[in-house]
Amino acid sequence: MGSSRILNTYIHQLIETSTPQAPAWNIEKIRAGKPNTWNYIDGCMIKALIELYEITGKDVYLDFADRFIDYFVQDDGTIKYYDPKEYNLDNVNAGKTLHQLYAITGKDRYRKAMDVIRGQLEHQPRTREGSFWHKLIYPNQIWLDGLYMAQPFYMQYELSFRDGRACADSIHQFEVVRELMRNERNGLYYHAYDSSRKEFWCDPVTGLSANFWLRAEGWFAMALIDTWELMPASMSGERDVLRRMFVELIDAMLPYQDPDTGMWHQVINLGRIAPNYLETSGSAIFANAIMKGARLGVLDERYYDYGRKAFAGICDTCLSEEDGRLTLDNICLVAGLGNTDHREGTFDYYMREPKVRNDAKGVAPLVLAYIETLRHGKEAG
């Protein structure tokens, strides 16, 4: 089978075995043995399915996405298993699906739910530099992941419903990350920053964590291109800020791309050190971001081939059939810093985190990358 047919089969396999209460792709919930909640992992997958509907026109994807999100959203806009006062940026991510589904279905509950999530950001604690805390339980901290989780939703809400009033705030938060978290020598961004300099994992002078984790770097790249895409031409100066950041980040990543598979390593710049490995989710995120950047004209069209190579490499090396079922392998389950389990951000720490199969943190970006190949084919045709 070609990669398109394989991926279509794989996607159907996942949605046919998933419900809002027990999605097959949320390996964290499955391993924890806990009921499903409103979370960013499902948000990633449902967003990918909505975009798959938009490119293919197949109602099966929209119907599933609508049923899934509708299960959580109440008539008054409140969301099951979501507490805004946790001030967790991860929980903002699924808000993107509300905007997409509201545009398609017109369900008033989705519009109200967007207001609920925007209300979280209104009161989200901030660092002294003006950036959102990643979570209430991670005070004074900026994580690259959080830019993807919150900023595209924030920008879209402001443009759609508030005449762009807080768009400058969103751009400022990107600029803070570039100023504080980018390594000027290699152009890569550190995973996290503690403005208080108190966490055990941070450098006491810079406040930065120690390494460049692939998936966080990828989330940041997607945050840049997804937010850029939402902004109107009237915001040309702000668009240029994000464009420059995106291009320089992709240029910084390309020297670390594996020449054989097109993928990237779990700790990006230490590929020659065992037991570092070519990690699926972050590679798929960059495959998508690069191809999307080329399609939108943010990157020169020649960059498309770098993203396509990563997509093909993942399909060739990490997507396989076993006992009649397809599986996507080499996905880092989770990585973070601090909290109760002493996640110290060393190279050894990123190697300790388990690798799993079929988790949406890898599946959803691969579906988004697949969609970019479909868009490219239509443009070429």
C-alpha cells in the first residue's frame, strides 16, 4: 500500500475504536486507568480530523469530531472535566476545535465555550516579563509547549470577537520567548524558562533548562506558523516578526535533520550520543510545519522537500502493520520539568521517558503532515 492508503486505513482504525470517554490515541489516560477529560492530546487529534474533513470533504471525519467535542460541551458553554482556575495552558489547545466546529455547525454552545476558555486567559498568571505561566502548578515558568497550546487560540479569538484588542499581547509573548529562550549559537530554543530562577532544573543565572527537546521545539514552530496564518494582511508588521522567527528556527533545525530518514532526534543537537533516538512526534510536527510554511509562502517553496522527506521517513520507518493492525512507533509519551517526580531536564531524563505507540501526540501531527501532502498535490495539479 502507498502511504496515503496506509494512513487512511490507520486513521479509520483509530476512530472506529475511540469514544470521547476512551479515545484509543490517548495513551496517557489509558496507562493511568483514568476516565478521559478535556485535554490537549484529544484537541490535537480532533483538530487534525476536522482539517482532514476540510481537505477531503468526507463527513465521517466531521461527524466524529463534532460528536467527540459535543460530548464535553454543555448548553451553557461550560466544559465537562475542565476547570479554568487550574490555569493550565494545555487545556486551551482544544479550544481551537471549538472555533472550527462553530464555523461549520453554528452550534451556540461552541461559541459560549470559547468564551469560557478565553476567560481562563483573562486571569492567567504571568511572569514578570508578561508571559503566561505554563500552569498554576508551574509558577513563573514559560514552556515552549505553551505557546502552541494557547497563542493560536488567543490570536483567533481576539481577531474574531474582540477586534484584535489583545493581538499585541500575543506577539509580545512570542518576542519574550525569542529574547530569553533562544540559543544564539545554534538558533535552537531551550525547553523552558523560570523567571524566578528558583527551580532545581534551571540555570541560576539564565533561568533556562538544560536541553533542546524536539517536541517542544516543534510545538513552538507550529505555534509560529499557525498564528501567522490567522493574522490579516493589515498586521503586516506583526506577521513579519513571526515570519522571521519561523524561518530562522527552521534554518536552525535543518543541519540536525537525519540524512537517511529526514527525522530528528529526541534531544535535537546530541544525535551521536547513545541512547538518543529519532523521535516520531517531533519529527512529524516539523514535517507539517515546514510543508505548511512552504505552502503559505513563509518559507521558500524549496523547503517543502525537507518536510516531505521527514513525512516519508516516518511512514517508512515508524508506521508498520502488526497482527493485522497498523501502529505508529517511537513516540515519546511525555516530557516536562519539575513537579513531584523530579524531572530535571538532563539528557538522561529525556532518554528515560517511555516511548509508546499510537499516541495522538505523534498521530495527529502525522495526519496534519499528510494533509499538507494532499494540499501540495492539489496545488501541483
